[in-house]
Amino acid sequence: METIFSKIIRGEVAAYKILEDDRFLAFLDVFPLVKGHTLVIPKEPVDYIFDLDPEALADLHKFSQKVAQAVKKAIPCKKVGVAVVGLEVPHAHVHLVPLNQISDMNFSNPKQKLEPEEMEEIAEKIRQAL
């Protein structure tokens, strides 16, 4: 299954990477709901998150927790919300969204357009918080 995420994993498409290991990758959403909106994906090309084997699903959430804690430290917010929608890209992924109000997590809101320099600055702040 070839997706934009497959290309990011292989390094064919640039991404504002936050954290990576041999099984998972976290990077900023280039069309964020709010500043700091981060995606966490398994490197295994699985479309539906609940098709991951139970251990991989648990490990994805453990990896996401580590990233969410860094997002919370780096981005002014009350909490970091978690969503699994899975309709935008046919590759399992977790959305980590800094929240100050419930409407920050509304996926029908207009997406933000941030300059590359600001995206890199946000990514660096989160990396430093790890």
C-alpha cells in the first residue's frame, strides 16, 4: 500500500520529524488544526489501526504517549487530545492535537497554513521537550 506516509517513512517526502524509531514515526501535520498538531504512525503499512496486531497497537500508543508529553511541554495548551480518524490517508495514524478548547479538535475547522520556518521551530521545541 503506497501512501504519502510511505514516502515520508522512506525519506522521499520531507517531514518535520519529531521522533522516530525502527517501528514508529512522529511528525508535524503539514495541515494542522492548531500549532503543534502531530501525527504518529506505525512504519508497518496498515490502513486500519485496529488491524495492527495487539502488541503493535499497544506500542503505538506508548510511543504516542511519549510524544504527547513532549507536545504538552512545548506548546501552550491545557491538554493534548488524541484522535484516530483514518479517512484522510489509508495508513494507520494517531492525531495528537494541543487543546485549549474542545473546538480545537474539530476536523471540519479550516486547516492552518504555517511557514516552513515556523513549522521547523515548532518541531524543534517538541524535540527539545522529549
